Amino acid sequence: AVGSVMTTRPHLLTILLGCCACSLRVLALTTPPQLRPQPPQLSCRVRGFYPFPGGPRGPVAWLFRDTHQALSVVGEGKARLHMDFMTEGGQAHPVWWDEGVKWKVLLGQSIQGEVRIRTGGGGARPDAGREGLRLVEGIGGAASGGDDVPSSSSKLERLREIAEGYDCSMNLYSNNCRVFCARMRREAERLNAEDLEAEEARARLLGADVRLAIALVRASALPMLYPGGVLLLCWEGLRDL
């Protein structure tokens, strides 16, 4: 009797383990998609601010609160990436103090810009540059910070590499800071869609394309308000002659 009990116990254990495995498989298949573990996704937020210290103060300050835009991206492990598209050298560029250059830019001439990248959070790379700031200048992304560390396969690192290769020929109407943020948000959506099912990915990418188109129209139309207003005033003056 003892021998028969000893021989049946392994069979009972095998049956028990088999039932548990089947239960787990059925549970995985029947779990709603929204309750299943989701792969890490990039989260983007556009921030508006005045680009230089000592900006306007008082009641009119809110008019300039969205003069410049930057993009903050949060990735896996709370790693953060802050980046924006600015004139080369920042405030030192002639466009900020040379009236001749200003008029050329208003008339559509392109100038040299740079992508400024700052990392932060738990996943930040230790070689992110001076005080976490990295400047990428020139078409094709010739980085001035210097970086020999092999690139990571994380989405945040891939987005950083895309930003480093951004076209830095700045144009007030077709390639400004708002256009940069819109295009980087679209790239983040593309990276997020890689982990989704085909149908869901197509829907997400279609929505991202629509948002990109709307953002590009707004980014191009907003700078036209100033020259448009000047032309309107000139036209009103010419009509009175």
C-alpha cells in the first residue's frame, strides 16, 4: 500500500503542475489588452517660455510666455530628455541685435540654428556634456559635445540620436522651434508604435500624422502675424495717399 501511494504521488504532482500551467495560459489569453503589461512608452510635453533671462515682467509678461518652445520627454526608468531648437550661440546670434539680419529672416532667409539637448533622471548618460547640455550644430548632426559611448537601444536614446541628426538650417516660417517640437513628438509616437499591434499602430500613427500637420500649420502661421500686420499697416497708409 505504501508503494502504491509513493508511485501515485509523482503522477498527482505532474497533473497539478499541468493544470496550473494551463490555467496561467488561459488567463493570459483571456486578459483584456488594457490589463496586460505594456512596454515602456515615451511621454512628451511641450513647454513654452521666454528664451532668455531678464524677459518681460509685469502684466505684459504673459504675452511672451510662449515665445519659445522646448520638448521634455520621459522614458523608461524616469530618464528624461529636454531639447529645443535655438539660434546658433543663443542670444549671441546677430538676429537678436542686427536689424539687417532681422529683416532678412522676416523675408524668409534661413540662418544657422542648433539643437540643445539636456538629459536627466535615472537613465541619464554620464557623458551628456557640460552641465548636461549638448549642442548639435550643422546639417547632419555634427555634435560639439563629443561622445564615444556606444548608442543604447532604448527609445529615449534613439530619439536623442534622431534629434542630433536634425536639419539645423533655421527658418522663421518652415523650421522654427515649434516645428522642431512637433517633428520630435511625431518621432516619439513612431517609436512607441513599434511595440503595438499592427492595427493599433496604424491608428496611432495616423493620429500622430494629423497632429503633426496641424502643428506645422500653426507653427508656420504664427510668425507670419508680425510681417502680416506690418503689411496691413503699410497698405492702409498707401490707401490714404
